[in-house]
Amino acid sequence: MEARHDLPITSLDYPKPISAPPPPISKDIELKRAIEASSNSSLFNLTRDYVLYEDEWLMAVNKPKGVYCESVLSSAPKIIVDSSNEFHLANRLDRDTSGVMLITKSHKVAAKLVKAFTEHKIRKSYIALSIGPSPNWSKITVKSGHGRSKHGAWRVYAALDVGRVLPGGSFVRDMETTFEVVSVNGEKNTNTEPSESESIIVVEGEPELSCVGDDVVVVRAFPQSGRTHQIRLHCQYLGIPIRGDVKYHGMYEWNGRASEGHELHAESLSLDHPVTGDPLVIQAPPPCWAAGDV
């Protein structure tokens, strides 16, 4: 769906976001986390222990939580003997998201991988720990809009709003994520047969689901698009916000302990090698909060 540019835009014409805005408490918490991450990032040194895969064209590392991608990238030349000085990030992870991050060693390979990501030819999987009501589904796909007004936060919009203009001139874009329940309160999901029916939610304007509940839900997410904060937004919409993700209404304190950041991990990347064409699957070990679930 394309936006209409031939009609005057008034405040009544703008699409309305479906997901709730960040709570007031998130501003101070996010600022504190950003300051801590800047400090941690300035001291960070990449070592061989972080390397998941490497060849002459690219390297995959396990980015730690609370460290900015740029700091990981700047440390790459220190552990590579034949430094080409052409290191590039092929994918980015949020500050508090850990897991697989690709670093290329040439402009040409970087361009190929960026194209592959843009064309959705790279399969990504994440795991997240959420707090909320136990899902009544084992597998679900959420299709919605994604966008933000000028100086605003990213929000979920109706799928029918894709292509419409927002205040500030940006547009609502499509966003799709498939989720699978891994475990609830430590009990692994046993409904993993391929024939298991899948629910599909096409967001049409209904409010996000209630997040009232205190079950510990671990999900695996497969983003079909690559929108900013996509998994975090769709978890919020499904009523199972990620623990520690205060920006999207995730639980900040749990069992008397405050979270240092959201619990989201980039588990794997599956792709065709940009030079050889061989299939390549890169996996990062699970973080401590998911070690017993995956």
C-alpha cells in the first residue's frame, strides 16, 4: 500500500499507534543504562573467546549485552593478524541484545551481505525471556505496521496503515515476526510437531493484549522483516513484554532484583556464504537466563 501525496495532511489523517507509549519510568532507566553501556564499551576489548566463526572474508562474534556494536567493531583489528582496515558491520544489535553479529573484512563482502539482509535472504532466530500470561498458542505469526512520529518512540501500527505518512514525514512500514513458545515456568513446550497449527494475527486496530500475569515465558522469534526493535514491539503487543525491557513495558524488577537490560539474544544466522555460496549456519551459545531452555 502506498501513501497518498496528493491530499493535504491534517492531524486527523495520521494513523494512530496501537501499542502503548513508553512508561514515564523508562526515561531515567534508559539514560542510566546508556551511560553504563558507554563506560563498558569504552573499556571493551574483543578477544578470540568471542569469535564464533571466521574465514578470510568475514567474522562472526558473540556480542555481549550492554556493549555497543561500534565498540565491538573497533576492537576487531586487534585480534586479526592481516588487518585490511575495511571492517564493516553487516548487522546491528540493540545495546542490550547479545548474540551473533557479523563483521566483514572488505567493502565488497559488506555490500553483498547488506543486500542479502535487505532482501530477507538471511534467516535470523532470537530467544527472549518474557513475563506475562501463559500464551494460549504454541506458534504464532504477527503481521503489523511499524513506525514512529518525529522525535517519538517506535510503535506498532495496524497492517492496513502500511504506507501511510506519519507526523514528521516518515511512513508506516510492514513488520512480521513468527514466535514459538520454548518454555513456560521452566516447563518445555512439547507441541513442536510440524503439523502443529499456527495462529496468525494481522493487526487491524485492536489494542495490544493484556500483559497481566507473572508466568516466565521463553520464546523463539523469527523476524521476517528487519525493523528497529521489532521483536521487542511484537512481544509487547502479544502481552508478553521482554523482562527488563522497560521501554516496551517489560518487568524492571523481578524477585527483588532490578534488571540491567532486556533479555533478548540473537541466537543464530543462516545464510549462503557471500563469496563461496556454501550454506552457513552460525550459532551463539545461550545466555545464562536461557541455558536450561534451549
